[in-house]
Amino acid sequence: MNLPHKEERHRLFGSVAPGMKYKPTRKEEMVDLQNLNRDFLFSIKKVGINNVKIPVQLQSRLSPKHQTTIANFSLTSSLSHKQKGTNMSRFVEILEKYRQQGFLLKFSVLHRFLEELSQKLEQEATYLQVEFPWFYERIAPSSNLTGLNHANIKLDISYHEKRGFKDTVSMTCGITTLCPCSKEISEYSAHNQRGYVRMNVNISSSYVNDELNWKEALLDAAESNASARLHPLLKRTDEKAVTEQAYENPRFVEDMVRLIGADLYELNWIKSFTVECRNEESIHLHDAFASISVKK
Amino acid sequence: MNLPHKEERHRLFGSVAPGMKYKPTRKEEMVDLQNLNRDFLFSIKKVGINNVKIPVQLQSRLSPKHQTTIANFSLTSSLSHKQKGTNMSRFVEILEKYRQQGFLLKFSVLHRFLEELSQKLEQEATYLQVEFPWFYERIAPSSNLTGLNHANIKLDISYHEKRGFKDTVSMTCGITTLCPCSKEISEYSAHNQRGYVRMNVNISSSYVNDELNWKEALLDAAESNASARLHPLLKRTDEKAVTEQAYENPRFVEDMVRLIGADLYELNWIKSFTVECRNEESIHLHDAFASISVKK
Amino acid sequence: MNLPHKEERHRLFGSVAPGMKYKPTRKEEMVDLQNLNRDFLFSIKKVGINNVKIPVQLQSRLSPKHQTTIANFSLTSSLSHKQKGTNMSRFVEILEKYRQQGFLLKFSVLHRFLEELSQKLEQEATYLQVEFPWFYERIAPSSNLTGLNHANIKLDISYHEKRGFKDTVSMTCGITTLCPCSKEISEYSAHNQRGYVRMNVNISSSYVNDELNWKEALLDAAESNASARLHPLLKRTDEKAVTEQAYENPRFVEDMVRLIGADLYELNWIKSFTVECRNEESIHLHDAFASISVKK
Amino acid sequence: MNLPHKEERHRLFGSVAPGMKYKPTRKEEMVDLQNLNRDFLFSIKKVGINNVKIPVQLQSRLSPKHQTTIANFSLTSSLSHKQKGTNMSRFVEILEKYRQQGFLLKFSVLHRFLEELSQKLEQEATYLQVEFPWFYERIAPSSNLTGLNHANIKLDISYHEKRGFKDTVSMTCGITTLCPCSKEISEYSAHNQRGYVRMNVNISSSYVNDELNWKEALLDAAESNASARLHPLLKRTDEKAVTEQAYENPRFVEDMVRLIGADLYELNWIKSFTVECRNEESIHLHDAFASISVKK
């Protein structure tokens, strides 16, 4: 690849020549800079907007079945090396159009969104990342009282004119872990702590549809393999149950990622996955961490 | 108090009149705006710079006795209602002068700094906030192996030409807490977690001097009253000791702030204090919290 | 004040005597530790739960008029020095009860909430802090296209059996500031940046009611005195208007807090206020900052 | 791959059988759980410790030539599917050994560290991530006054017994960008803002050595292609120079990643790279973003 000299590169990108002062153009003849058509050295993989926060709708198999949450969007597209710039306002326009319709975050709507974005920008590839808390009711083990928990979800969807869609979903949720070593060596008790599990999952395209219960499946994989689940509301009998359950199910971070990995391995709609567990150790200032990555 | 109308206020603060376009002044006659002298409605309590990060020096009674750490500064001063603006670059100039001399964060140096700032800015009141991690070696209880811990410190010092100095120090440090209720009601074990203690302390001016062991005293107040200390390095016999110690010393957040409060109450150089404890509960997504405030 | 010795204090708070091992109680005779009644050294100012996240409802004079957002709660109460601990689960129970009814965040509901919490906990003082993004539509100045902006709100409400309610509201919102000095001294252009205004306002109790348009009034005080408003969506003609408007209305952080202060001063329902402005300077890594505090 | 049933998996990982209570082992016969040797379903890619903060030493071609900074470490290793757990305390022990010797963060030392970690853990692969601020003096363009800036650096180094070392370096630094479109369409001025450039670079193994000036080269690539550099200290004549320079060198995020990409492309020690630019737009609440990835 042959690049022009740095001074030429700066001129190509609109710098006033060194030592010169800026001479204003007549504003009546405003150039639409983004549409300039030359060779701008490199194609751009992703260009667009980050950290756009709006309310969105969710459907869930757990209560509340229909919910409004707040989502943080990144919207980007490819850009050919012939084009100087993208049209940032179009990203916001199309997002605003969907928002005014309630923006229900399901695959069919998100795919339509990316196709429409691709057409509006006249780019072959578009990308969407969106993060939001998902809320679900949790019933206490003994008192049966209800409270609200949440997990943090991130959707990472890409669209390419020729290669179609790629759908990746991530969930980060809190769990309790109780240290097997501390239990084994101590006369009584064991250190335990809040840990965070992150699962990052590529969905086989043939299984992607709005009825797939992926949120509930990922949450269950993380929680059912932990020393104990986290609970918003625990009365005394509940707290006894949870404390004892954790002691009966000690887990290292290594145990967590392997047991969760086994559950994800058995889900046929998952093509490949990464599982991480980070324990905010109650005996250290630092965290314990483990991760596995599996391609099926 | 009689305020001019909003449109006049905007003109006073330099807005071009509504509907008009900006007409450039000749740049040879640049006005020094910050030194304009009129009635600008309100005196300003604090104006200056925030989030300035530089390396600083610390002395400590615990090893390492002399250390370099990274500090985040806020430097501000009062501003009379006669003056339009402060001189922001002077804050950086004086900070840079101290930095080039190694900026040792002890009271005598910080007081000199604020006086000098006050003279340079010709303002009656100056303020300094600085936050940094303080590192100290911690020896494991059984193996006697050494590792490095840290606590986060914040100094909040104000100087007034007539009223002199006010010195407030804060420390936030991690500790282990084990739930007394969970211990009491469960057949075995108890939930425990990392908690964070924050102590905010006003020092009696007669006791302020560079030899005061306030860092070590605050750290000890927090740690010696916790279920257990946090440790960077624990071998198996250490982990056994720490696990059992926590079980033998269960603490609610309420217990923590009261016991630490009692220790601070007994320190004669402390005029008044606030103690907070926040437990990152291992059985919940939310935290437990308590605070007390005591004036002696 | 006479404190027992530290070793006695630890025993009072349930530590096993030094050198002894823990001897389990029979769990059938579980003591309700929180209800122990002795002299626990200090009354506690605030004890409760932190970082509880749930969806809530809001009403707004700007579109969308009725909205769901995500709120982060801190709920605390006083605790007499006779009582060892509060009943943490009751905080969650009452929050869950309100959540199931949609929890509309208006003063009348929040006041009822605090009174009910006070009765349930049998404590004389209860406190609520809640933070959430408030969304509002913003129309572009020239194209008239709509997009969604938000400001971050924090409500800080306290209830005392005898002294009643205290209502403090805070808003943090983004604005554009263009530097008057940079404009004055430069041949062309001026540095400008995103700034954040924080207003903290105590409402006169006689004016507190659900119809008070405080959100809209605070937002307008911040935005109408800035160099320019922030916009979610700007087409080319809008961007021209906003760029030129900012240049015609240059503002220091000092100007910002004074002009906003003047607006707040004129609002009769405001008893006292603090205004801060922090500019994320486009020419520095650090921020410029100013604050004023006014009691009327 | 054939997995045991979920109940068996839980037993394999130490859970008490459902419906049973925990029966304590005699502590004199403590099992070293981490060294259990069975088939634990999956090999683990990375296991270790996260968020370990310690002071470290740096060498720099810019002043200060030798500096102490605070680093945040993640240290991990592979783990065979035959082993239940790693030995977390060994990670801290070896880190502490290097800390006591001053831990100079240069390639030769970091490589030795990873080899030693690999031997101590008896694992074939070890990984190190370390993040820290790097400080450098910056001279104002007209007054020639000095102040201190910093960029955030992340080193990502892996070692494999058979495949050797892989060295990836990242830098995030702040810059000024001025919008070409806003300049083109407006009568005067243009919106500008603080932007952040992140460069992630894989170094060709033949070029890795302690004398390589990669920090200075990456910083220069980012800053020399921006509308203007950020400065800690600017007097009035400096501010004029910087304001005008930015106006004479307008840059989109697209321009930034392409121009920086061209500079990195010309550095022969770089094998492949990613460049991202995120502008904290002064006219929006959201950010503008672009990224390119190039393999040479």
C-alpha cells in the first residue's frame, strides 16, 4: 500500500497549509463534506454514534412479562475508502423513528432496524450494540415473598448485505459463591461473596427467532450452578435456607465457568460461547477470575 | 436583592444581542476578560480546576515508609462579585511548581500551597481536595508472608486569609463483614462479604502537624473492628485463620459504624467525624448501609 | 461520654472472646439479634439499603408526558442507641409493595412512602434518595426534527415524626459552553465543549405539591443560560444555527453558575440552592469548575 | 463431547447431595482441593486474579524519564481439564516478589515474569494485562511553560511454552477535534470537543525490545493528526495559538482514525493495529465514534 506523504495527507483531510491562515469560503457555497468522493486511504470498519440512551420495550417469560427499560445504544456502519464521512444524523433519525413506535427489542425488529439503516446510509454493513438491565421477579425460598432482581444484557448484532445477520447475546448477572478451600480447611464457616458471571453466546442463525427463551436459559445456567442465587428479599427463614445452601454447594471460579459451560454446551441453539466468572473475594481487595471459550 | 432582567444579564455576560450577528473585535486590542470589573450578580464560592492527575510523594509509618502515588486534585478559590473570571492557568502553574519539587503531601506543604495560591490569585479563600491510594504492607496471620494493600484517601483543606486553615481527612478501606443474623439462624456457616468503610474526620487545628499518625489510626479503627481484615496474600493456613476469625467476630453495618465510632471518639485530635459502612451483601444485588455523625 | 473498653465493646457486639473458639447455639433457640435491647454506644443517623434498582413511573410537562424509567434507591432510617440492628428486609418489602403498584415518583406518593416506612420500622426519621434519568423530547432549531434528550435527577427527601418533610431536588444536565477568552483573543473560532450543570435545590415546604413544574424550571435555567443547548438530532441547517448561537453567547463556568443562579433566585418556591458547572475543556485533560450557594 | 448429568456434575464439583445436610470432615485430614485430579469437563483458558493495584516503575523518552506510577494487573494462566483449581496465592507471591524489586515495566522484565509464573504454576500458558497512566511533560506552544499530561496504557502479553510471547500494547489519549462540517457551514466558529483515541497494536516479535520507543510513537501518531493537542497549561497567547490551530485543522472521527492509521502503517515494528476515536461531541449528549483495523 502506497500512502501520500504526511503533509499531503493533512491537506487531503482539509488542513490549512502550514504557516497559512484560514481563508473563509463563501457560506452560500457550503460543501457537503461528508459526500466528498476521493481516495481516503482506508476503508472504515465501524463509524457512527455511541452512548445514546433511550427507553425501550422488552418481552420476558418471567414476570414482569412486558417491561420498559433504559437502553444504551451504539450504532455503526462500514464506510468505503471513497467516502470522507458518514451521515451521523441519519443514525439518530432512524433510532428516533423506532423509539416513537416503542422500540420492542426482539430479533425481528432489530434485524429490520439494521436493514433499514443499511439502506438509508447506503452501506453494506451495519452494526448495533445495545445494553440494558432486564428485570425479573424472584421468590424467596421459604417465605415465598416476591422482589425484583435484574441482570445486565448486551446484544451485539451485525448485518451484511451479502452475508446476512450475526447475533451475539451477553448476560452479566450476580451470584453467591462460597469457597470450597475455605470450607475444607476451616473448623467452621467459609468465606463467600458476590460474584459476577458473564456469558457471551453466538446463536446459530437457524435458531434465531423471537420465541427463543435465551434470557431465561442464560440466567438459569448461571444461577443454578452457583453456591446460591441472589435475592432481593429474604426473611429470617429464607436467609437460613440461602446460607446453608451456599455451604452445601461450594464453588471456585473454575467450578462456576465449567458447570455453566456444561449447561450452555447442552443448549442446541448455541454455536459457541465464552463464560467468565469474577468473584469479589470477601477476604481480598482483588478479584478471582476464570474464563472458558468453547466452539461446538 | 435586585437582579437586572434576563436579557440584560445575558448582555452583561457577553451575549450578542438577540437577532444580531457577531462582529469581530480587532484582535490587537484583546480585552483581558477575566479582569473585567463590574457587578457580576453573585460572589462565587469556589472556582478553579478539577480532575488534575499528577504523581505525588507520601510518608507513612507503615512500609513502604516513603512512596510515590498518583493523586487527583481539585483546586479552587473564592471570587468576588466584582470580578468576571478567575485565572485558571495560575492554578496549573502553581501545581506544576510544586510537582517539580516532588510535592510531598504533608500538612505543612499543603498549607503553604494554599497560602501561595491565595496570594497569586489575590483571593481571600482557597480550597484543595486531593484523592490518592495509600499503599501499605500487610503480613499474613499464619505464614507471615507479605503483600501490598491500599486504602483510598481524600484530603479536604481550606484556607481563609482571616480564619486560617480547616483540615478534613477521609479514608475509604475494604474489610470483611460476617452477618451475625445469618450466623445465629443457620445450622452452619454465615454469609459474609467485602464491605467498605468510609471515615470523614475533622482534625482539631491545634493537633494538625506532619507527625500526626492519622492514616494509621483511621486504618486501624476500621480494620480492628471488622469481622476480619482484607489480605493481599493468604496461604492455606492463613485462609483458615481468617475464615474462623470472621465467624468469631460477626458484624452488622450498624455494629461496624458504632465500634469504629467508639475508637474515633477516643482519639483526642479528632473534633468531629462521620463513619459509614457499606456491605456489598453476598446474598443480595443491593448493599447494606449505615452511618453515624458525632461532634465531640 | 464514657465508653466501655475495646475488648468489652467487641463482646457487646457479639465477638467470641479472644483465644476462644465459637460454640454453636442450638438453632431451635435462634435469637432475633436485631431486636436485642441494650445500650449500643451511639444512635445511628441512617441505616438501610443502597443501590436498589427498579423501574418507576414519572409525569412530565414535556413529552413524553408519562414515562417509565429506571431508578436507583437508597432507603434509610434512624436507629436508637438501644437497638442493635434495623430490619433490612422491611425496606425491600415496602419498596416492592410500591413497585407492584407502579411507583409513580411524585411528592405525595414519596411522602406517603416515607411515613409508611417510619411506621413499619417504628423509627422517628426516614430518608429516601432516588436517582433516575428523565427523558424529554428536543426539537431541532431549524429542521424542527424531534429527538430524545435526558437529564439526571436525584430526589433527597427526609421525614421526621415531629419535624415533617424536607424536600431537596437535584438535576445534572449537559450543555455547550464556548470560552469567552478564547473567542476574544483568537483571529477566528473559540474552544467549546460539553459541560455539566448540577443544581441542588431546597424547596419551600409550602410550595411542595405534585403540580410544581420543578423539573422543567431547572432544565430551562441551565439550558437557557448556556452558550447552546445539547441536541440529539441536528441536520446541517440546525448545526449551523447551534454553532453560531454558541459563538454569540460565550460563557465561562463562572458566567454559567451566576446566570443560572439569577434564574433560580427569581423562582419563589426555591428556599436555597447550589449551582455547579463543570466544563470538560476541549483544550485540557482536566475540567474547569465553579459553584455558588445561595440562601434566600 | 459427552457430559455427565447435571446432578452428577454438581457432585463432581463438591455439592452435598440434594436433600442432605453437610457432614463436616475432620479438619486434620484437610484435602488440598485445588490438586484433585479428575476429569473436570473443560480446560480453562484463563484463571487467576484481577484488579490488583500496585506501584510500578516506568522508563520514558519524554520527561520525566524515570517515573513511578500505579498499575492495575490481571494475571492468569491456562488450567488443564484434569485439575480442579489453580493456586491463586502463587500469583500474588510472584507479583509481590517483583514489586519488592521495584517492578520496572519493560518487555524483558515482563517476559521473565510470565515464564517464572508459568514454571511456578506448572501451566503451559500465562497471561498478563496491566493498565497504568503514563505521564509526560508538555510545553505550551507560545509561552513555553511546562505542565504534565498523561495517556492511559494497557499492555497485554501472553506466554506459551511452545509458541513463545505475544505482545500487544494499547494507548488511550485525549485530543481536540474540531468539526469540519460545522466549520464549513457556519458563518464563524465550529463546534469542537475533547476526543479520545485508542490504539491497539500487535508488535512484530522480532522488534520487541526494551529500547523500542512505542509509547512516544503512538502518542505522536494520535496527537500530530488531531485538530490540536491537549495542554495542561496554556497562557493567553498559547490559548490563541491552540484555538486557531484547531480551526485550521478540522477533523471528523473518520479523518482521525484514517490519518492515525496511515502513521501506524508506516511504522515497521507494527504487525497489525486497531484505531478508534470517540468524540465527546460538544453539541450532543452522545458520542461520535469510528474504528479501523488493519493487518499489514
